[in-house]
Amino acid sequence: MISFRFNVCVTFALMAVLGLSDWVFGSPGTVPMSNLQLVGIDHAFTQLFIIVATGFGVAMVLSAIFTVIWNRLITDLAKIRRINFNEGYALSILIVAVLTA
């Protein structure tokens, strides 16, 4: 069941992940590596690794949240089977691709 505590925890997780993502990738129209250079990370390979790791981390957290919400809410409302993390990840990617296309 989706509870108030769950919603608060998910909201903080989303804010943290999206804030980190925005800080690493920068705002639209800015160079992503500029924030990393401000904190003293000048090596290009290290910057690329941080950007890729942050991207994967954001995708995994959002997919995990999507999976939990699906399993707690959608299965009760529509009587659809539960999904695992891999299916949640794939559905998240599909939804992002459809909504941003």
C-alpha cells in the first residue's frame, strides 16, 4: 500500500537524485563538466566517469521507485501482475522515450 511515509521518502529520494543530476549535467544550455571543474575535478576521464555513473544511478533510482509504485498501486487498481526491477527499468525507459519523442 502507498502510505504518506512512502510518499515522503520517495519525494526526498527524487529531489536528491534529480538535484545531483542537475548539478552534474548542468542546466540546459550549459556545459556539463563546468560544475565538476569548479570542485577541482579537471581530468576528462574522471569527469566522464562521474557523468556516466550519475546517469546510471539516476536511472536505477527512478526505475526502482517506478517498480515499487507499480507493485504497490497499479497491481491493486488494475489487477495486473507485479513486476521486477528489470521490467520496471525497461518500462521507465519506454515511458521516457515515448513522452520525450
